[in-house]
Amino acid sequence: MSIVLGTTAAIVSAGGAIAAVSEYMYKLAIKRTNKEFLAQNSDLGEMGEWQRQAQANEEWRRAHPFEELSVNAYDGLKLHGYFFAAKEPTDKLAILVHGYSGQGLDMTTYAAIYYDTLGFNVFMPDNRGHGKSEGDYIGFGWHDRLDILKWVEHFVKRFDGQVEIVLHGVSMGGATVLMTSGEALPTQVKAIVADCAYTSVHEELTYQLKQMFKLPSFPLLYTTSLACRLHAGYSFKEATALEQVKRARTPILFIHGEEDTFVPTHMVHPLHEHCSSEKELWLVPGAAHGASVLVDYNGYRDRTCGFVTRYVTQ
């Protein structure tokens, strides 16, 4: 009897420890908190490059007036974003989706391509749980895909249906636009650009658990997914860009840096292979995570513009 009680106590104790660690991992990765651990992650490339780019972005924003917009998400959260009207009136619009722990205005480098080169209107939303948008968790693209649909609906109404929309996302934003691609998109959405997207939240967090903590995915990733289901309403395995692109009908340009060790480069190949719509793949030599636009700005601009203008009327 004492052996049984001792074994039961050990199991309960182990279960409690796993639950506690799962809650910690949820708060670390998914709950809306300051993600200080990213600052020390060498897989994100040289921070000096991004700091210089941030200064250039700030200068660009100061020179261009914008309008702050909001909509209510499917679950009642108030979402926020920044609309830059084109210099000349146009029915073309780029919706630019930022990455993990960022905010809409981080996409200014990409905004300049659409605004300055193509003459588009540009909209940069804050994802739920980021920037000025409400929400106490990060959706990793899964709930964000429904938020992007809300923004698309908003702009279709704003332009009385006469609008042509491009969705362009980077990192988590890239996964977001790919997850959006599998939904019933209105005909006004003409093209999608996904830069350094992951296949699924489960696969990306499996990779990061090993990369950052040297831990296997079982059992911790599964119990943390249960915590995510409890607190945020989704599980890691259901949040999959790979399954969504199988249903895509909108043309997609896939971009990925060949030196990406944060969202490993190999993830782009099954995404591209299983995409059911018209598609193109560009691997950028020497580019770490999210740095393709920095490593080869002219090439990035030309590839993006060349792809987009095949599907948006001139």
C-alpha cells in the first residue's frame, strides 16, 4: 500500500511540475508580455542592422501622414492599425502584417516599396496582443487570420468594393497571411507575399524548444498547447499554414533567407510544394531571419513588384 501511495504521490508531483512549467512556457511565449529573451537570440541576426533600419523607418514615417483606424474582431477585441493614403488616389492597397512581438509600424521598410515604387495605399495593422490592439495573448497567425479578414472587409467597404488588395507578411506575419490564404477570400484580394513563414506553430515551437532550451517536444509542448487552448482558445497543431495553403486560391510569392536559423529555411519548401494556387519561390542568399529585404533591397523590391503587378491591374 505504501508503494502505491508513494507512486501516486510521485505521479501527482510530476504532473504538477509539468503543469507549472507549461504555464511558465505559455507566459513566456504566448501571453502578452515583453519578450526580452529575443534580444539575446543570435538566430535573429545582427541587431545593429535593424537599429539602423528602424531609424530610416522613423524618418519615412515622419514624412508621411497617416490615419489611425480600428475595427472590432470576431471575438470583440478592438484592433488598431495605420493607414497611409497614396500620394495619388488609387484603388490599390497593401496590407502589411508584422512579426512576433512587433507592431504594425515595424513594416515601414515594406511600406516604402508599395507606397513609393507602386503608388499603393498602405495599411499596417497591429496584430492582436501587440501594439495598440487589444488582447492578452499572441495568436501566432491563427486567430490573426480572422482579424486580417476583418480588415479586408473594412477596406472593401471603404472603397465601395473597388479595391485591389495585396497581403504581405513577415515571419509570424508571413504565417498569418498564409493561414489567411486558406479562407474564403473576397475577389478583391489579388496576391499574397509570405516572407520567412513557418509551417505550423507546433513545428516552429518544436524547433525553438530544442534550439533555445535543448528540450524535446514531448511532453512539454503538448501540455503547453493545452494551456494555450485553455487561455487563448487555440492549440499549436491546429494553427497550421501548411494545411491552409492547400486550400489557397490566391497567387502566393514565398520568400525565405537561405541563412534563416530562427524559422529554418527548410520550412518554406513544403509550404511552396503544397500550395494549390499560382506560386513562386525566392530564396535569398546570405539572409538570416527576416533580413532578406536588408541583404538585397533592390532584389526584394523588384521581385515583390514583379510578382504583384502580374495580378493587380495597371
